[in-house]
Amino acid sequence: MNASDARTLPIGVFDSGVGGLTVLKALRDALPREDLIYLGDTARLPYGTKSPASISRYACQATAQLQQKNIKLLVVACNTASAVALDALREQMHPLPVIGVVEPGATAAVEARPAGKHLVLATEATVRLGAYRKAILEKDPAAKIDELACELLVSLAEEGWNGGAIAEAIVRRYLIELDDASRHPDSVILGCTHFPLLRNTFASVFDKGTSIVDSASTTAAAARELLDSLSLTNDQDAPGTLRLLATDGATRFARVGGQFLGQQLTYKDVTIVDL
């Protein structure tokens, strides 16, 4: 395949469910000419409470489906899978480039607040593995990091309860687990792809001037830079196409996913695949 043909191949985007659609939306905004294929492993979500062995196995099985679609780049739009399975996925996909959401988010936080205090809001598995802590300290050993598992916020995002008194109260309740200094960080890293939907709530709860780092937009920027560096950016004149795949529940995927993607979807927009 020549370089021109490779540029026209689609980007594959993988998540355990619908949360990664926030990353997909950011990719569409940053790379409007790219064809995109999204796979949500909705039959086996949530990944955040699974063991590392199960997460890695599920992620490898699901992304093999995207590999068969002849993609040019895999974006792991799942913080938990990025924390647990990125090395395994890179080995499986080689020589295909693979990027996750943890590294771009950590980089953005360090650049925004050097030697700062960072609070990572994430799922249980991402926090347990200390993925953001490791990534941040590699870039900035002077940084201070707290990580807080906020599983209930995933449900809030999926129900569309993204703002108002209930959402703010739940965020504040989670923060009780932290000491006073940790409740006033320099940056808050949204370490779950569901959490960008709650961005306005976080802005209301945390101090004015706190940087809120969104892994969706930072990952899209990293994908754009990587494609440019590999001369793989699609230069077609037409807007890119989108295919949505899921392993279960096309109707629910469409209902919930439409909120994340920012457009109305129906079950007809979602193809169910068997892994």
C-alpha cells in the first residue's frame, strides 16, 4: 500500500462503552476529514471494576475487531483500558500506532501547572493502578497528585444528570474523602471519558482558576500530531465518515451515546458485532 492509500484508511476508536464518544467527538472536531470507526464493548462494561487480567483480555478481543477493519491508528478512548492494557494492545497491533488517553491528559496537566497539585477523578481501576500518578511523576517529579475514584459520576453522565444541585452534591460528597488541601488542587484531571459531560459541575465545585484537564480534547490533539508526524493525515476534500459498532444494546447505545456525541442517534445508526 502506498502512502496516499494509507492516508485514506479510517481511525479506529475503542472504549468499554459509550464514554469514549467524548473522545470521538473531539477527534471529529480536530480531524474533520478523517473516517472514524468506533467500537463500544457494551456487553461487558463497566471495565472499571474488572480485574487487570480481564480488562486486558477484553480490550485485546475488542480491538482485534477494529484491526480487521484495516485501520491506520487505534485510539484507546478508555482510561481504564489505557491504564491496564496499552502495552498489550501495542504488541497486538504492531506496527499500527496506538495511543491512549492517560498520557495526553497527564502531559496537559503538567504543562498547565508545573510542580502543581493535581487531583485525578477516575474509575476504581484507573485509581487503583495509579496510572495518572505514574504518568505525571515521569514528566514532573515535583508534582503532587491525589486520585479519587468516583464511580457514581459515570451513572450521572449516562442519565444526563450533568448539572444542578444533585450533581454538585455528589461531587462534593466524594471530595469529603480528601483532606482540605487536596480539595483545592491546581488542576483537576477528568480521568474518565464520561466526565467531560460534567465539566460545568466541576467548574462550579472547584476553586476559580483551577485548570480542568479534559482527556478527550488532549487525546484528539495528540492523535492529530501523531498522524501529521507519520504523514497519515487524510487530505480528502469531503468530511469524514463515521461507523458506530457495539457488542450489545443498540437502542441504549443510541440513547445515551447521542448525549456524548452531541447529536441524535437511533438504533439504526449502531451495528452490533460479536467478538
